[in-house]
Amino acid sequence: MAGVGAARTMPRPEDVDVPPILRQAIYYTLRIGVGAAVLLLLAGLALLLFEPSSGFAATLTHGTPFSIRMLWSGSAEGRGIGLLLAGFLVLVLTPLVRVVISAIMFGTVHDRAFTTLTLAVLVLLGVSMLLGAYP
Amino acid sequence: MLEFATIPVSPLELVLLLLLFAIAAGAMGALLGLGGGVFIVPVLVVLFAVNVQTAVVASLVSVIGTSSGSAAAYVREGLSDLRVAMFLEIATVIGGISGALISVTILAGRSQLLALAFVPVVLLAAALMYRGRAVDTVPNPSPDRWADRLRLHGQYYDTARQETVEYRVTGSRPGLAISWCAGVVSGLLGIGGGLFVVPGMNSVMNVPLRVASATSNFMIGVTATAGALVYLLSGHLAVALAAPVALGTVSGSFLGARLHRTSPTQSLKLLFVVILVLTAVVMFLRGVGWLV
């Protein structure tokens, strides 16, 4: 740091940082979320590749309709697509879960400004879900 | 019709080729700190004859994987500034939702416009890479009330200098504006938005470059999620296309991060600049209809 005076007037590291447990919780959320998504995608892709069917090509070139029911479909082809949809759902929800954890953590240390900010991000992600589900 | 560079292929061959190219795109993205999106969409569009919007959606979900995967490590090391990230995320998320909405409504079925929108973005990436930046941060930036009140100023341990470096954040409002733009571009073009957020954080908000790129990486997951939720739930995600793309870019980014420890040389950077300029030319030709 060039300016010694500037360094002195700075807030202490304890003030400027976030709760350390938050970093750990976010680390595990991201790792587990991406890991689970990767496993689901691998399983789904394997099912689709090794039980080839007419519907496979369509899921390569066109959007796949999403519904909760499709996650547990009975047919082999449906199972593969269901696993892929589940994998992407987990992937997409991973950052959302880390926002939830952040909101809780900021709340427990009574950081009102940041609790509000994180909750606002959460509400916006909720809006995004509604816009997707009810276009 | 499934094809690769105009040659018809079977689904299995296609998936393997997608994996291969996605690994390369993910590795290149991680090497440059760009995320794979800038490379993966043009590859899908040009080589695999995928519709631009379908390519964008596949890229956007894979961006979540690459950024979350690499962000985890940065977060634990304390390199990502979580407070700055969560402050700016408000803007990137609003942008991400707007971008995705514009794409599924106004731009639905207008692939050429999307292709054209890529041109300035890819050229900007090339310019930023070519130019670089000499000054990292200044010790006494102009005071910023929001940054003070939200305690956005921070510090990190610089492994190269072996000391704790403190920094004072400024320009929080222009930072929000840049983040919003980054979000729109992310939702629209399926890239992470780090292209705008990193230089914005560094030169406008006075955040050290290393912290800015680790923080951007962390934010990208949430930014991309905002757009991806719209696309996924409204049925715009081609799952069998996106799966190998996501798996490939995630593994590619781990590979790239390994290589990153030895930072890219000048000649490597120049090579990427050439690749990016060529990408811009191809997307332009597609956009104006001279190339299908």
C-alpha cells in the first residue's frame, strides 16, 4: 500500500470481512451442488446414449419442455431426459441455495443492510422462476 | 438433422464431439478468466449448426457449472469479496432476467440479430486482452458514501507479494450500472458477464484485479441462474445438447485453472486475440446472412 495514512484510516479486517463460517458453507454448497449435477447429467446422458430412441435427436436440437412430472418419467427415454432435467435443475438451484445461506448468515450477525440485499436477490430469483414457469 | 461441419453424424458421435469442443472452450475460458461462453456459442453455431438461441441457453447453464466450480476455491481462500459480490448481484440479476426475457419474447426466431449482438462483445474481449492494464488500484480513491455505509472496502492476501493488501472501493453506483449491463448481455448471449464486470470492478470501483476476477467468478453463478431459470422452466433448454456442453466446460475449466498457475504468455494472449477476432468476423457474416 503506498499511502500509509490511508491504510490507518481503514476499517479493521474483522469489520470488513464476512462471517468466516459463511465462506465454508458457500464452499460446500457450490462443491456439492456442482458435483451432484455432474453425476445426474452423466447418468442421464448414458441412459439416453445406450438406449437410443427417436426422441433423442430432438433433445439435441430443440428446447425440452420442463415439468416436475417429467423428472420421474416411466419410459427409458423419459428417464434419461428426466435425469438431465434434474441435473440442470440442481445446477441452476446451486447458486440460489448459496444466496439463501448468505441471507441466513448475514441475518445471524445482525448485518441488516446485507440481509436485505441478499433477500432482495432471492426475491428477484423467485421472480425469474415465475417468469419462466408462467410465460 | 445432426451434423458437424456439414458432415452428418450419429447422436453418439455428436455428443463426443460436443464434449471435446466444450473441454477446449472451458479450458481456454479458464486460462483467460473469461468463462467458456465467449467460445462455446460460436462453436455450437458455426460447427454444429445449432440455432443461436439454443446455443445461448446451453452455454448459459454450463457457465453456472464452470463459475461455481472455480468460485468455490476462491471463496474459501478469501479471494472473492463477498460483500462487493452481493451488492453488485442485485444489478446483474435484474439484468440477467431482462436479457433472457428479451431473448424469448422480442428476439424469438430472430437468430441473426443475436449473432450480430455477439460481434461487439467478442471484439471487446479481444481489445481488453490485447491492451491489459498497468495500474491495479489507487490508495486514495474519491470517497463513496454507499461503499462506506455498506463497508465494501476489503483486503486480501496477495500470494505473489506475500502480504495483505487493503483496498478502498469507490464508484459503487457506476459499478451497479456496469453490472446491470453485464447481466443483460449474460442473459441474452449466454456468457457469464465477467467480460464487463472484471474491468468495471477494477478500473471504476478500484478493486484489485485478482480480487475482481475471483469476485466476478463467484457472481456469475447467480447472474447466469437468473437467466437460466427463465429458459429452463419455459422449456428452452435442449437437454441432450447442453449436457455434454456443461460436462465438457466444467472439466475443461478445471484443466484450464491448473494451467493458469503458470500465467499465459504474451504469445498465447495474441493467439486468443486472433481467435476472438475471427469469431467476431464469423458471427458478423452469419448475422448479415452471408454465411449459414
